[in-house]
Amino acid sequence: MELPAIPNRIETITAFKQNSGMIAAVLPIHYPRSLFRAFDVLPVEVWGPPGTDVSHGGAHLQPYVCSIVHNALSFLKKGGLDLADFIAVPHTCDSLQGFGSILLDFVKPKQSIFPLYLPRGNRPEDLRFLTEEFRQLYRHLSGLTGKKPSEEILLRCIRREEKADDLLRQLYEKRQKVSLSNYSFYHLVRTREYLPAETFISIAEKVLSRKGFDNPKGTAIILSGIVPEPMEVLTTITELGAAVVADDLACCGRRLYASGKSEQPFRRMAERILNAPPDPTRGNSLEERKQYLLRLADQTDARGVVFYDVKFCEPELFDLPRLRAKLKAAGLPSVQIEIDLNDPLSNQIVTRIGAFLEILG
């Protein structure tokens, strides 16, 4: 089954700006989409991008910094973010925190920079802290745009994003009946990185309304890690006889945000992020991650986990040895793959994934 027509990033940005909107280039991972939209600013995420000449940013970064940050800085310096009016940098990890500091103190692009601090827990004080962070971001955006969206506008934007995320969750829940290949499914899911919520809602509703779904064929696996690049890895997994039935990817499954409960908009936005699935960049424990992955496997009959990670991703790689050991002890095998965003999918990676699938039987 083919997807409905989906505009790409440049088409989306161009159309949004033609309607007097503005663009925020946003680094990974968590941020308040609805807050930007309340100011008529479309957040467009920057996951690298892949295949960038990193020499443009190499003077400012150590070689062991992950390729997401290397590529983002090089992409910015060669003009790749010129269409953006703002740049938002969540302090997801040390590398992204360093990236934000470089933009503020050294490179100093033409765009305004918004650092965004995320708490490493889900205690009452963490909720208060993140709520105030979003208030501060509101003040920054208000000062730069001259707009002051009301609470009513903020809540309307929040509920629109909640509707989009509810449809995203439905796609995940029905993924074994939605007749989309591994590649097509994640092509659709990843449009949440740049499409306006209302556009995503329209596309997702069309896909979910189709009849005659078939269960996917092949060995059921969970894909975990940061970002599935190159996206051809998903086609390769299909060719090797496997179906990705669930994921724990930073760009996808870790952002299955539930609706908030508070009627206070800043608090509601904070609730959504803090109650997201476990994520090492938000300080969730190994036990929480283990239990979450085991539940995914139980719900989907997945037989193993492929950890597909960007090299030098410290938050991710620090936990992996113990996490994989815990999963193995619980009867869920896994394999670890490390990639650089600028490298093609190598024969070695294909062989390792294929060998793991053979073990699963």
C-alpha cells in the first residue's frame, strides 16, 4: 500500500513562510511544538542531516563528538539553515549543550538561539522547572515576534498537537495491520519532525481509514536507538525477512506523548514531555527502560531488539552493556549496531543484522 502524497521539508518550509509564518530549526530531542505554533512558528527538526560535509564545523568540535552535532554545525555554516528564523537547542546531552554554547559564543549565526534545559527526572520540582522553562521560551518568542498568544490560543495549539500525537499512537497500535513496509511506515512517522500538525492529521487519518489490512511478514523485531539513518536500513531489514513491529527510537517511539491533564498551558506542555516513554537523555533508569522494552516485546510478540545507535552517543551507549545484559537475562536477545550519519549502509552492518535474525530463527 502506498502513502498519500507527502510534501518534503523544503516544500513545507516554503509553503509555511509564504503564508507569513516563521521557521524554527530545532535540534533533538524534546521541545514544545505547540508553543512555537502559538507564535505562528513552525518547528523543523535537524537530525544531522545525513551526508553533510563535516569539514565546515570541524574547527569547533572534537572528532569524538557525535555526527548529529558535527553535521548540524557544518550544515549551518554552509547555509543549510538560512531559511530558519530561530534555532532551538535542547540540552539533551553534553554534545548538544556544547553545540548551543558554540552558537551563542563563537559562531553566532544570524538567527536567535534558544537554549532549552530539560530536567533529568519526573519529580514535582522537575515539572515546576520545565513549566518555567516554557514560560521563559514564551517570553523570548514574544519579545522577538511582538506577539502574546493568550492561554486560549496556547491550549488550542496544544490540543491540536495532542490530536496529531493520538493519531501517531493509533498508527503504532495498528502497525501490524497497516499495510505499509518498514520504510513507508517510518517515512510517515518521521514527518512529525517537520509537518504542521494539521497536515499530519489529514495524512494519518487517510492511512488509518483504509480497509483490508494484512499482517506484516517476517521475524518481529524492535528497533531501538537514536535515528534510523540511512533510511535504507529499513528496506534492508525487510529484505532480510524481518518486520519492525515496535520501536524505542529517539526520533519516533520515545516521543509518543500522551495528552496532558492540566488546563494551565505551560504545565500541560511540561507534563506531556515528562510522561513520555523512558529515555536515557531524561534520566530514566535502566530498570524503567528494561521493563518498557519487555512490555513492547510482549505486546507485539517481538523476538529481539536491534540497537541502532549513532557513534559517540554517550547517553545511549553508556547504558547499553547493562541494559542488554538485563534483557538477555529476561529472555529478550539483542544486537548493537553503531553508525555514522555520513556513512552508507555497509555490508558489515547488513551481515550483522542478518546473522542476528538467523539466530532468532
